[in-house]
Amino acid sequence: MTERFQPHDRLFKVLMSHPETAGALLREHLPREIVALLAPGDPEWVPGSFIGNALRPFYADRILKARTVSGRDLHFYLLIEHKSHFDRRVAWQLDCGRHRFLEQKAREQPDWLTLPAIVPLVVYHGERDWTIPNEFLALVDADAALRPWLMNFAFPVINLGAIPDDRLSAHARLKAGLLALKYGTRDAETQMAVLEEIVKAVWEVPELFEPVMLYLIHTFSTLRADHVRQIVVRVQPEEENQMMSIFAREILEKHKDAFIQEGRQEGRQEGRQEGKAELFLHMLQMRFGMLPDSIRRQVASAASNDIDTWSDRLFQADSLQAVFR
């Protein structure tokens, strides 16, 4: 699965690559005793990922490095869970990622005497309540008398679903991003009910408009082309054509495989052709707004090669007529 089809990962990366936003997440949502150790200033994002390829459809991870009031480095290993329900083995995923990071640091400094401090942290935005213990030993089958002798660590959990929308963050950029993530795994009715609230939040941070809209396009199952255009016209009207072109490309990637698979399942050339025409009409509407009936009839009766030719012109054409020249 490519990054294009990991919308949770992509939006979270945008948020955490901004030092002030990452700092707000840590200071607002970590336990007080950890926050008290943080020196003034924002954390820096450490490039790299430390989860296995097989887990990337379900998790994203980021490393943030901060300084403590004592002058030491303090790393935070953030794991965001993409699934709509929590994984009871998340402590194992945290331990594996933390271990890979420490291995990398040891290779970089083969003569090391001390290892960097690293605090694991889970950002959860699934539908179900988080109920599993937030310590590693909860996964270990051992007698209680052995606990002092076994490796263990605790980890904070930022459960977005349990935080009221108006308390997600006092930081406008973080609030807009977390609000979108919070509802990215919800049912369609709940998503559309909160859409206006997300738009208002993004209105305050225009630089976050494009990544949040791309996220909503991939995760809000019933978000239609007319919804997207209405939001663009309200928030960034001067960028309407450019934004709609970007979003149309994204929707094309999102639905292309589904239409192809649908045609294969039907086992008919007609099914694939109808799917291609339907997708192209959807892209036209995303790009240029409501379509006249004559265009719909022309596309519905067109040959597959004609639709391919028109699709190639779609994102460069400055008018509907230019697509069909």
C-alpha cells in the first residue's frame, strides 16, 4: 500500500512535521509529570519509520525529539492506529518500533555507553472505547511474583474519541487535524454531521486546508463532488480550479481500482465500460461543476479509447469544451 492510500498516515505526518503543532500535542495530552520535564521550545521531527511493512496499512509512527529541563534528550515514539478498533497487542508493536529505533542509534554510535530515553505513545482514533491496559506486561503470561524481574513499560494513550471536540486542542492547527482524524473512522452519518465543524476549524488554518480535504476525500465515504466544491468555494475561492484539479486526481486514484474490480466481478466488458464512464463523469463534475445532459449522453455512449483520451486532457483543460475538443 502506497502513501497515497494511507490517508491517516499522510495527515498525521503533516501535523507532526510542524514543530509547534507537535509540541502542542505533547504538552496538551501527555501526563503532567512528563510535561513538567520538558524544556521550553518545540520538539523536532526525527525522519524515519520503525514499523514493519506488513503493519503500515494499520499503523503510522513518528519519532519526536525534545529536551528536558536537565538538558537531556528525550524521544517520543508515537504510534497512530489506523484501524477502526484497537489492537490488544499494541504494546508489542510499540516495543518492536522502540527496539528498532534503539538498534539504529546503537549502529550510529557503536561505542555508546548510554542509550537515549524514549517514551512510547499511542494516538487512537477508532470507534470503540479504549479498554486495554497501557503496559507491556499485560501481554505476558507470568506469575505475579515474577513481575519485578520482567521487562515492562507503560505508555500514554491519546484516545481522540474520548475527548470532546472543543477540547481536542487550544492550538488551531492541531485542533483541525485531530478533529479530522477523530471522525475519519466513524460511520457515514456521523461523519457528515460533523463536516461543517471540521470546515470551520480548517478555515482558521488555510495552510492545512489541502491535506485535511485530501484526508476527508479518502475517509468520508459519502462525501460527494458537490460537497467538496462547496467547501472549496467557501474557504479558498481564488484557488477553486487548482484545488478541484488536485482533488479530482485523488478521487480518481481512490475509485479507479474499485471500478476495475467491479467490472472483473461482473465478468462483462460492459461492466468495465460503464464503470469507466461513471468515474470519468464524476471527475468532470469535480473539475467543472454540474454537467449538461448532452455531455452525460456523449460519455455514456463513447468508446473506451475516447474516454481515455478525454481523461488525459481533464487535468490540463481550462474549460469543459477543451476536454472534448
